[in-house]
Amino acid sequence: MYDLNGKVAIVTGAGGKNGIGRAIATRLAAEGADVVVTDISQSVEAIREVDMRDGWEGLPSVVKEIEAMGRQSLGLFSDVSDSAQVDGMLQSVLDHFGKVDILVNNAGSRPGKDRVPVIELEEEAFDEVMRVNVRGTYLCSRALARHMVERGNGGKIISISSGAGKKGIARYAAYCASKFAIVGFTQALAQELASDKINVNAICPGLVDTERVDFIASALAPEGESSEEHRAMMIRERNLRVPMGRVAVGEDIANMAAFLASNQSDYVTGLSISVSGGSEMN
């Protein structure tokens, strides 16, 4: 266990019931942090029907979970790719908590029209991936780095890249480009902020069994095969290819995020760490 008592964390893209963001947010709370969770939408359309039947409400449900653990929480709806909304989000957090110690850049674009060969990839689909994954990471990191430097107490910035940020995958060109960009951005920012005792690292998961797999399956399923069937096939095939025998779950990524958020990682910066059961080893 890590001691995050007295720390304030922001986790973006945390509204999914089975998502990485929720797993990280609740893990940081379990370690003692007060946690702000953000997402882009509070509409029912953004919540899967199966989750709604279980009473899942998105961000409000995550806030309730964190508060039930005895920690303070705040749920904010904001677009990470909009600088005004990012600045407004940070100001709301500062008004409520007075500081931020940890940022987790987890928000990501929804897979769909971008999962095609490059010769079929439309500009707007490419731009959407870059807008959320790269611009969003840049804007949130810039805003929080400014606060952390001005405050002078150090901090932790953690971004979610991907195994696809280290190795290209056919039909994932836009996504790969965005996740490779996060790796480079992390290395540059880590060097810039090291003297301010701000650690900047990235996590590179392999396939994680979250809602995103539903969207990927819908985009990639061949004619005559349902998205549910294709999803099951994806998980089966990846389980066979992962040396440890299974795809990741959100808690696997949250474990690494908790370490990187703690003082145990004070001498670790600029890394992009694979959490993939051995399927990526660089």
C-alpha cells in the first residue's frame, strides 16, 4: 500500500463503469487521496444500456464510491481538448481543494471511424483522435504543470499511452500516432519539470477489458459477424497471445498508477511503462 493521505488527484475520462479511469480513481482513493473525476458527457447516451440497468450513472456513481471510502470527491464534466474548459476545471478544483498533487491523463477518443486502413482514413477521424488523445494530454498537463511549478511542492503527472504507442498496428494508424506522441511528450515534459520535483511518466497498457473493446469490436467486426461475437473473439485471441494468459483489467493499470502517484516513484521519470502481461517488453 502507498500513503497518499493529504494528496489531491485529478483523473480524466473516469465515467466508464469498467474503465481504466474509474479503476485508477478508486485505487488512489483507497490509498488515501481525495480524487476529482472528470468526463466529457453526463448524457444517458454516453452510458451503456447494460450499465444503466445496473443503476450506473457515470461520474456521479464514481463520486459516490470514493466518498463511501471516506475520501472527498468532485465530479466535473469538461472537454480535455478545450483549453477554456480545462482551465475552468482546474479552477473549480482549486476553489474546492486548494491544490492538485496528481494528474492522470486518461481521457481518450472513442474508437470507430479511425479503425480503417490509412488509405481509407478520413481527415476528420484522424483529427478527432489527435484532438482528444494528444491535445487533451497537452492541455491538461500544461495547466497542471503551471500550477505545480507555481506551488513549488512537486507533483506527479501520469498519462495513459498504449502498447500501440510503442509498436504500430494495421488499421490503428491514427491511434498509434496519438499514443506514440504521448510517449514523446512524456519524455520532453519529464526533462522540463525534473528540477521542480515533478515526475512525468506514461503507462502503456495492452488490451484492457473495458467498454472501449465494445467500440473497437463494432468498428472491426466483418460483415456477417456481430460486434459481440467479434469482441469475444478478440479477447480469446489476445488471451492466447499474452504470455501471462489473459488480457488486462482496469485494476492492473491502477496498480501501476498508484505506484507512479506515490513517493515510491520519486526517482522515476520520463518512462513509458508497459503493463501488458509480457506482450510488450520494451
